[in-house]
Amino acid sequence: MNDPQSTTPDARQVRTRATLLATLLSLLETRPFDQITIREISKAAGIGYATFFRHYPSKEALLHDLAADEIASLLARAVPIVFAEDHRQSCVTLFEHVAEHRALWSTLLTGGAATTLKQEFTEQAKRIAERHGAVGGWMPDELRVVFAVSATVEILAWWLQQDPPVEIARMAVILDRLVVAPAMAVE
């Protein structure tokens, strides 16, 4: 039995949340976020409509959780850009990840969640930067993170809206020249 004083979720709660996140991700592959309903999410996840609300107050809250997870995954690929000797290859890896989850990132970066996403992205990036320590140079480290995140988000959003899409290799060059090189310049 669960201790009512415990703040640790039980295994069933964890499974249900994971199922809801996976279900939303799957549905985003088929259509835009604003066309997806809580009833659809619940049905596809195999849970009751009321059960959804025991885990999330809205579909936007579910999207926020999904965004936080995806941002963490993206940052795990992006942070090595700063510390890698081959910045371009790290940029390619970043774009490949976004391309693999294009529907989700299109929703996050070009939909109504863009402002929330940028804030979450910046906060997570700041925490990672603090763990790695100061980079030094002419630009204050906090500004370096804010600039790099904002510029990267804008470049990714632009890229996702292009039809036909610009090649990943070309986008890696653009990101490297516009964001990585200036942010990493010592003088």
C-alpha cells in the first residue's frame, strides 16, 4: 500500500503518465495539437476520460511535460556542441534528432507552445551550463546561454517551416556560423 504522506508516485501512476506522453507523441505524428482532444488521447491511451485529469489538468499540461522531456533529450545532444571539437557534426546530430521527431518539434516550435518551450529550454540549458562551469570570454555566460538557445530555437523553427526542407548539412553550417562560433568566441 502507498503511504499517503509519500510524494513518490506509484508504478501505476508512472506507467499511466508514460502512456499518455507516448500517446500524445503518436497523435502529433498524425495531426496538429489543436486538433487533438483529451477524449482522443484518453481513448488511444486506454484510460478513462476522468483518469486523464488525475494526471494532467489539461492537454496543454501534458504537452508541457512532453516538451520538457524532449528538451532534455535535445539538450543532451546540443550541449556537446559547445564542448566538441567538431561543432558541425554536433550541429548535424541536433538537426537529425529534430528531424526524427519533426511533428512534435513543429508543434513545440511553431505552435502556441513556442514561448513556453523557449523558457523551458533556456532554464534547462542554464542548469546544464552551471554544471559545466564558466566558459569565459567576452560574453557573460548567462547571456551566452540565452542567446544560443533563442537563436537555435528560431533557426529550428524556421527550418521546420521550409518546404522543401533545407538539407541538414546546410543547416548545421548555418547554426555553427550564426550561433556556435559567435557564442564560443573568446574575443
